[in-house]
Amino acid sequence: MSDTAGENEGGIESVIPSIYMGQFARLLEQGDMFAMQPLSDEEYVCYALTEEKGFKDSSEIIALLKKSFEAYSNFRAQRMASFCGFQMAREYFAVSEFSDAKQMFDSVASLYRQEGWATLLWEVLGYLQECSRKLGSAKDFVEYSLEMAALPILTVAGVQSFKDCGPAGTASLLQREVVHEEVFRVIGGESGIASNKGNNSLKVSNDHPLYLEIDLVSPLRVVLLASVAFHEQIVKPGAPTLITLSLLSQLPLAVEIDQLEIQFNQSECNFIIINGQRPQSAAISNVQPGRRLETAPVLTLLTNKWLRLTYEIKSEQSGKLECVHIIAKLGPYFTICCRAESPASMNDLQLWKFEDQVETFPTKDPSLAFSGQKATQVEEPDPQVDLTLNSSGPALVGESFIIPVTVSSKGHAIHSGELKINLVDTRGGGLLSPREVEPFSEDSLHVELLGISGLACEDESQTGADSIQKIQHSFGLISVPFLNEGESWSCKLEIRWHRPKPVMLYVSLGYSPYSSEPNAQKLHVHKSLQIEGKTAVIISHKYMLPFRRDPLLLSKIKPVPDSEQMPSLPLKETSILLVSTKNCTEVPLLLLSMSVEVEDDAIGASCTVRHGDEDLVEPALLIPGEEFKKVFCVIPDVNLPKLKMGRVCLRWKRKYGTGEQPDSCSTASEVLTKHSLPEVNVELPPLVVSLECPPHAILGNPFTYTIRIQNQTQLLQEIKVLLADSQSFVLSGSHNDTIFVLPKSSHILGYKLVPLASGSQRLPKVTVTTTRYSAGFQPSIAASTLFVFPSKPYFETTNMGETRLDSVAAE
């Protein structure tokens, strides 16, 4: 239709402009009236082509193409947008606006590379080559020319002669060779191709050398592809290993390389490969003295044929050894820097992926081609330093557990030494209690690293300026001073267990054996020690009533079903608190003190706690499994349903054996263990029954047995007393009686008893019953037992120690 559009121009004059988008129509005259006739698709196309042919202004054409380009871009129709962009770039090129044309051609070429349209890409690169020539950019000209020469276009010249292929001409193998020769004349400094800027030639000279970089996504990978494979994945320091360097090019003609420089992340391993056929080339004139040089018989790249070179590499520095760049010099002024790639992870050349050509491998060994890597791991040399961790048995909860760490040099001097300490839960639960919530506190830690100290507890202000000391709850870092061969240094780790937990202690020493520079190669020594944290003591308690004194507690008479029974104590009556502690470890302990601390708001007001006996004058030895008990007197002063009783405070420390000395640097040799006492119920007992009798009796001698009943209420209490006969005693007095006890008063019943047998005898059984509360009282077996002597005993009152001394002196 474009060719025949001029034949149908007769009816174009009657077409009127559209009011709405695309609604063109022909105006017909019918007598005095005018009618509108819609255009068919064929007539509209003819009209549009005829109108466009009338435009000769490139700015109008570019504006129309730009609108089309933006419209297709908004619809994400990238192929149509690129086609419009290509037409727009050609218009820019036609009016000599080469900068705008180059920008548009670059955008189009990017899509053609992704789509793999080699023939269309050839045409676009031809325009880009010409734009770079006109703009005088030698680097861009060389890049586009090299890419054109390496395109997979194998068509015969003349097949596409009917199509306008742009400045580069028809895409063919012959034309690729022409572009190849032209660009190598430019980079060799021989070309005199004139540019548009001041008629300067696109020359590469000593004053303007050319340097190209090819990364993993560069389109120039088809020009030069570098593969590096280490033959071993792990090597010993100082041990040689082989490395294979492979180069591949898709340029149509052979390329001779003057020099190859292989760069690693360890600069000591860098070396240069020189072309043996051109040893006197100017490309090697700038080689630094002392650099390793290798000579290759041939450094020529043929089309789609790998150039394989194998050399020996030796590294003294441990860690990762990786080949980074391959730098090829082609002549004295042109350099290509390629990013080294691993054969196992190397991507295919996108444009050559589906071409009909022989597939080759970077290395001769197929297994190395599929698994080879451009990096290897250099192991650390064997350290000549001993790291020793000592542990004195299990750690006890609450104490500051000391672990000595000793660093001994056997063959290496220690420069820039650092000790790293890590505490790890062996069960994987973490050292922080999951039951604790934010904010973070020390009480939420199960295990805590308190500090690291030297042999003599040195002050931090006295340490050197280069020393490092960082302490966290599970991590520590400390500097190790310089040590000559044969010297040693020690420090002590102070760790505290807040809860029983097994912990793995990891200690790592890093040092440099030859230099004190910060970046010097370091060796590492690792040691680990599992430490079991155990509970040292278990504290229990029990409340008891005074001997032969029993208050009546109503909460015990009628307990509430299905409820937790809280201990009940009588108001303003003395109760006995028996605290027991047991050594649960396999090491002996020294008990220093045991006390009961009442809450701050209850001291002297709610409860009074007294020691039942004197405090410990000397530390008490508590062997493993042994139990220690202490008695306290508790007197509640306030009638409360829930009275806080405070906590038991036990001070103890580890008992060191023979030859063991406590650490002088430890500031917490004593451990304070606290045991919270549960709340108790305090109530006023309405009645208190007491039994009074001598501590012992003599056979045949009468004594008085008294029953005291105390009424603490405002009511008159009716009490029934029943006293049963006993075969061991003769009893005088009423056996069965009912008495009335006045409010806030006491009633005393006295009985005369005569012992009839010696030894431990049971007193007559007493039963006291209150009518109001329907509750009875009977003394326990221990309270009803009395020892009867056969005759009056004689007690020695002199000091046994003095008597022993006198007898020894007399002897």
C-alpha cells in the first residue's frame, strides 16, 4: 500500500480532519447539502501514508516517532517501542545529531542483545560505530567494533543486499573480518580514520592509551572470555598447586596477545605471562622488578578455540586464594581487563548459545571443567602455641567460678595476640531465660561472663595503649601481650551461674608469628571445655508449734475444700521456723551464716524473727549430702490473711582441698543464696492450751502436772477436760471435769503425779474439748513423754575442758 499510495490521491482532498481520535471521514456534496462518508481501513491507510509523505521536516518525524515510542513503552510493548526508537535514532543520525542518536541506538541494542537478534544488532552497532567515529570517541568505537566482529553472523555476502543495513553494510563473515582488521589498526595506532571533531583521527597512542573492562554481564564477553580453575580445593600453606587459565574469543581472525597479567586477592601470588614469540615487545617494558614472569610459547587466540595455560601457584598466607582479574595487553597502548570466571559456574555466551559450532571445554579434564573453581582455600599453618584451660570441678550456682587460661609459646613468637571467649548453651536453649521479659536485666541470665583478669589483678589503667578488653555476658575479647619463644602468659576467666545449666566454653587464640602489623597473617588455636553448672545447696523450711503449747487455729478445724492450704501461725504467739540446707554437690562447703530477712515494710511491725540459737562463730563444714538445720522463732504481730515472711539468706563458700588455694583475684569468694519464704495466714487463736511439768522426774517423788487454758476471746468458754489413768503414774485429782474460762483470762488445772517406774514413761492422756468450737486438744507423743530417774541424779557442773587439763597435769 505504501507503493500504491500515490495512485489513490484523487479522493484525498475531500477527507476532513477527525474530531475524535481516528474518526476520519470524506465530505460529499449532494445538491445543496453535504454528507459525511466514513473511510474504510484501506482508504484511511492511503490517506495517512500520503499525508506523511508530505512531511519533509525531521523534527516533525521525530516528534511523531517519539509519541509512538512513549505510547508503546507505556503499554510495555518493548519490541514495538524499540522499533520506533530505532526509526527515531535514524532520523537523529540523518540530521547529524549523533549524541541523541547514540543514546537511542544504545537503548535499542540492549533489547536486541537480550532477544538474541544478531542481524538487527549488527545494523544498530553499525550506526553506533559511526556515531562514535563522528563524536571522536575511540573507546566507544573500539567497543562497538569488537562486538560487531564477534557477532554470530555467518551469512554469505549479497544475500541481504536488497535491504538497507546501515553504515556497517551487509552482515556477513567477510564484513566481520573487515571490521576486525579496521579496529585492530585503530588500537595499534596505525589508523587515520577522521572524526567529526576538528578532523582528529581516532588514534590510540602513548598519550591516550585504551583500557577496557569486561565483567560478567558485559556484551564484550564474546570478544574475550577468561576462565580460571584451581586443581585443588584445599591446599597447605607454602605447598604448590596447579592452576589452569583458559581464554576464548569469537573474533573472526586470530588475535596475538603480547602479555597476560594474572591478579589474585593475595598480591604476592600475582604473575605475568609473556609471549615467547615477542620477548622484546614494548608491552613488557613497564614490568615491576621482582614480579614473577612466565613465558608462554604461544599466546594466540583462534576463533572458538580455548587457549589453555597451566602454572604452579604457591601461597604462604592462609585463607581464601581467589583469581580476580586477567589483564591482556594487545600492543603497547591497548589493554583488556577480564573478570575471572569459574568453569563450574560460567554462563554461556548468550548470542552464541544456539549456534551450530563444536562445543569445547575450558580444561582438558572434563571433571575439572564441571567442578573447577577460581578460588581455593589455603589452610592455616600448624601453630606452635599451646592453649590450656583448667577447671576445678563443677561450677556452683551463685559463685564466681574461676577458669585459668594459659598461653605457652613452643616455637612461635606471639605478636598482636587476641583471646576470644564464647559461652554457648550445650542444649541450644540460649543463656537468656525465655521466661524473662523486657527490659533486659542481669537476673534474666542463666550464665554470665563477669570478667577477665591477669595473674596479678592488674588495673585497666596500667595496661598498654594497644590492649583490647571487651566483656559481654557471653563474649569476651582481651589482648595477649607479646611473648617470645618459650614464654607463657596466663589469665583467669570469671563466670557466674545464676541457674543450673551445662555450658560449653570456647576459647580462641589468634596471633601473628612474624609481624605485629594489624593486617599480618594470623594463626588460630581453638580449645573448648564443657562445664556443668549445678545447684550447690537446697534450702527447705518447716513451721512447728512450741513444745507443750498448742493454740487453737480455726482454719485447721474447718479447711476450705479444693484450695491450697496456706500455713497458719497464731497471732502474737511464738512459732518455730526450722530451716534446713543440704549440700547437693560433690565438693565440701563452708557455711558462714544463715539468717532470715523480713520485708522492708514489715520490720518491727508485722513480724518479729529471732534466732533460736547463737549465730555461727566459725564456718560450719558441710560435706556432700550432709544437711544443716537452724531454728528461728517467729512472732507475728499483725493479724493478716497473707503475711510476707521474707527470705532465708545463706552465706557459704567452697571448701578448698589440700594444695588448693582460693583465687586472690576473685572479689566474690563468698556466695549469698536466698530462699523466699511463702506467705502465711495469721489468725488469733481463741484458746491456748499449755502443759507444764518438770523436765524429768524421780521414782517415787511426787510432782505437779499443770494444764493451763487461756481464753483470748471476749466470750465465756466452756471447756471439758478428760484425764485418763496411766500405769506408770499415780494420779490425784479430778479425771473428768467441765470448767468455764472467763474472757481474757486463764484457768489452771493442777494434778499430783507419783512415778511408779523409771525410764521414759507416758504421762496420763489429756483431752481438752471446747464446746463452742467443737474442737479438741490432745498432746503429741513427744509432749506426753517424761523421763523418770530411779534416784536423784548428780550433774557435773565443772568445765569438762579444765577437768581434762587438770587430770593430764596430775598424770
